[in-house]
Amino acid sequence: MASLKSLKVRITSVKSTQKITKAMKMVAAAKLRRAQMAAEAGRPYAERLTAVMASLAGKVQVGPNSPKLLAGTGSDQRHLIVVATSERGLAGAFNSNIVRAARKKADALIADGKDVKFYLIGKKGRAVLNRLFPGRIVHQVDQTHIKNVAFTDALEVARDLIARFEAGEYDVAELFYARFQSALVQVPTEQQIIPVSIPKVEGTVEPVAAATEYEPDEETILAELLPRNVAIQLFRAMLENAASEQGSRMNAMDNATRNAGDMINRLTIQYNRSRQAAITTELIEIIAGAEAL
């Protein structure tokens, strides 16, 4: 049985840990509010830009002379999987869920005979992916210096991805991130960003779209908007990730705080029982010694 001193040390240690997890929960809750507002504010712009891209793409004939970001390379043999995770841990299953979704996609592509590489945004997915797919990580974006995600951060990543695409390093790029729903729910999401995936609208053409006129012509506008669309989709993913990370961390720290409280209660009961047993033993020895006299 553990000694009274060791039990007291363990109780003190768990109480200190509980204070840390409680403070981390409060910090994550404060950051979550700002990150959630930023993520929700960025959604309408990203969705509207996607709708504009779909409208423009529906008016042009995709061919060899079309922008590569729209038409692609004509092949889908080489895939670049962009995995967006966090720079810090203690966020529950946030990072592992994103990495798991990326792993499933990579395994399916490799099984089909495709060439798969990884492009990492954040460092928390590197250890697992490097162990399971050695030699396939081509680049990692360091975001340790970023406190609040800005569009310039996404624009820098987008320019690097586009440059690699134009250099012929890959044919298709898929982005994996966590879409924020609530502090308890973060959904791992896959999105093809290069070449730009244009959603197909079922049904007849809308009358409003038929009356829309673009100046200059649609091809010129597409050439300007396609790189920006990649940056916007990356920016949205980074905002969603920031909110999802804080929500997952707040939930994880809340669970850790409650678990620490349960452990403190168990250790306190054990300490009291051991202390009572020690006192009883001392009393019995004293009484036995008195009777012996």
C-alpha cells in the first residue's frame, strides 16, 4: 500500500495539473469565441466565390487553351495531399481525425496505382505521416509564429502550391481540414483545390445567370479569379481549423479537469483510509503496551 507521504504528493501533483487544465480550458474558450466568429464570417465569401466560379466556368469551353487551374494537366496520376493540422497538441482528437482521413485517401490512391505526396500545414501530422508514408512529405509550412490567421498566410501557401503545380510536380491537390460545427463537433473535410473543382448545378440554367454580362470576357476574369479562389479556400480551411482546434482543446481540457477531480477524490479517500489505519494501529500498540505493564 502506498505510504501517506506518497499519497499526499500525488494529490498535490494532480491538483496542480487540474489547475493547469482548468486554465487551458478557459483560455481555449476565450480564443474559441473569436475563432468561431472569424470562421463563420469567412464562409459566405468563400461560398459566393465558388458560385461565381461555377457561373463563369459554365460560360466558357474548357480546352487546351483554358487556364491550367481550371482544365488541369489532363492527368490524375500524381496527387498532392495537403494536410492542415495545428502546431500545438492537447487538442483531443482534432489532429488525429484529420490525419486519419488523409491516410484513408492516400491508401485508396496508392491502391489504385497513383503517386501520392504530402504537403503539411502545421506540424502535428508529420510524425504519423512520415512513419506510415516515409519519403512522401515534400514540404511543411511552419505556423508557430501565427497567433491569428490572416489572408496573407493563406496567400503565401496558395502561391507555393500554384508554383509547384505549374512546375509539373503534381496533377491534383486535395485539402484536408476540420470544418467547425460546434465545440463538440469538428468534421474532417476533404476538398479538391487544384485544379479548381467547380460544382455542377443540376436542373435547368437559371434565368438570372443567362442575363449576366462579364467585362472583360469570362476567360480573362477566370484567369484572375482562379489563383485567388485557391487562396480563399485555403484561408477558409485555416479559419475553420483554428475554430475547430480551440473547440476540441476546450472540450479535451474540460474532460481532463473532471478526470483530475475524480482522481483527487479517489486518492483522498485512499489517503484518509490509510491515515485511519495508521492511527488505529498506533492506538492498538499503545493499548497493548499499557496492558503489558
